[in-house]
Amino acid sequence: MDFEIPQELKLIQNLVRDFIKDQLKPLERNILGRAADLSDAQISLPMDTEEKLIKMATDIGLWGINIPEELGGVSLGTLCSCLVEEELAQTVIPFNFGDVTPILFDTNAEQRGKYFLPVVNRQKYAYLALMEPERGAEVSSMKMTAEKENGYYILNGKKVSFFTDSKDYFAVVFATTGKKGTKDGVTCFLVDKDTPGFSVTGGEEKTGWQAQVREPVFLVFDHCRVPPENILGEEGKAFHLGKKWLPSRRVIRGARCVGVAQRLLEESTTQAQSWQSFGQFISQRTSIEAALADIAIAIHACRLMVYEAAWKADKGESIRHEAAMVKLLATEMIHNVADRGA
């Protein structure tokens, strides 16, 4: 088995690393806030800054790197995406290279131009309307309904999503159209922001340290009439959307956990080499050395599992089991690293 990353992917990894080092990390203090009370912290980049970064990423061929080639993206493979996302996760800047939820990969030709491409190009924001207040995403307790009436679907219910400051948006809504309590009775709808009966409440803009917390918003549908052409995929098959890409996406998410953990290790090491206790840098204490070593070992083990699963995916092999293991290990690893690093 060859554990070496292919040279062409190393070049892309270095390109991304340089982009993050030169363009994104210098912006971190602006996002985190410079004031003592963090009253100037931000939840997102200014529009002009983001547009500048998008242009730069496009010029160097990084925009759309996780989008399938048949949908107009670069699509350089799962391992390449893992390398890119691992680097991106090492900065707190809310920026990616045009990534979108794989649910939208199943848009048809007409929907692609109206919904998918505007999301990729940051012209629109897609609210994922799956979870419901106090009920989460449990299918058995889903209250959102879509009933047929005069050739349309009438949506009624309430969903919870996350705040965005985008001026143009739409909702990707999961609603019951068949037998309640079953996944095959749920249909996905694309609902434009100006559709009568659809409103968004909550998500007030925060300042200071609270600006770093994504606020929930409530998507309310009150006799909202949606045409059948706005169904995403097939009626009653909402939970089949993006299924083709789900295993690879889980592996890529694992790569992001590795990236976050790597940044935490670097920051923890820097702090340990800077802080003193009883006239000695705490990095010289055996307990601190052991803790940092344990973190490094956990990151290395998780990275190897991620890379192996990605390598198999790029060979066309099924990675359903590997993706599940990566999801579990990466989630446990990042929580443990955060606890040990604190």
C-alpha cells in the first residue's frame, strides 16, 4: 500500500494552504473582534471582501472544487476534497470554495439555473428546512404537511434553521405528503422567499462574542402554495436526495474535524510554550507533554482513516462502512481534542 499523497494533489494542497495563510488567516482578528469586549466581532465576511476572495479562488481554479463535474464543478476526487477541507478547517474564517449541500445536486435542469448555481455563486442562500422546533429532525414526529389542492401543494408548519444575512434566499423544505412517520412519505420542496405564506422570523443580528454563535431562525409556512415543478427529486423520496454522495461527504466532514483538531493542537502547543508556572514553561511538564502527545496521536490515527476511505472512494469502491466509522471516530476525536486542549 502506498501512503504517499500523489504529487498533483500535493500541489493543490499547497495552493490551498498558501491561499489560507495569505488571504484568510490575516482576516481572523476582524472576525473574532479586536475590542476588549469583542463588540466588533462578526459572524460573516463583508460582502466586498467575500467577492474579492471568490474571484481569487476562481482565478486559481479552486472554486467549485467539491461540486461534481457533471454539474459544472471541478470535482478532483474525494481525497483531493479531504486535503482541501482539512486546510480550510484550520481557520475560523467562514469561507469555502463554493460548496453546497449535496441535496441540491439532484436539481433538474430548470431548477439548476434557478437554485443550484445561484447558491454555488453566493447569489442566494439555501435554508435547509428539515428540523422542527422541539422535534428536531425526527421523521416520526414531523408535523410539517404538504397537501394537494387544485394542482398545487399547500404547505403548513414551522421549521428551524440558522441565521444568514443574505438578501436573497429560498428554503429546502421537507414536508409530509404521504403516510406520516415514514421516510417514504416525505417530499422536498424548493420555496422562494417571496412565496405568499412563507416567512422567516428570529435570527436577530448579534454583537460582541455572541456574534460568533449562529442564531436559529424560524421558517413559517401558513397555507403556502407551491407548484409541483418545485418538488426536488421525486414525491415521497426526500430522504433519497444526495444519497449517492453521502458516504464521500461523511469522509470529507471527517477531514474537517482533522483540520480543526490540527489547529487546536498548534494553538495549544504555542500556549504551552508561552505560559509559565512556578518559573517553568508548562510545556516542560510531563502531564502537558503527555496530553499534547495524546492529541497528536488521535489526529494522526483519524487522518489515516480519512485518507484510506477517500482513496477507496476514488477507486470506485463502496465506502459505506468506512464512512460510518470515519464519522464516529472523527466526532469523538474532535470533542476529546477540544477537551484536552482546554
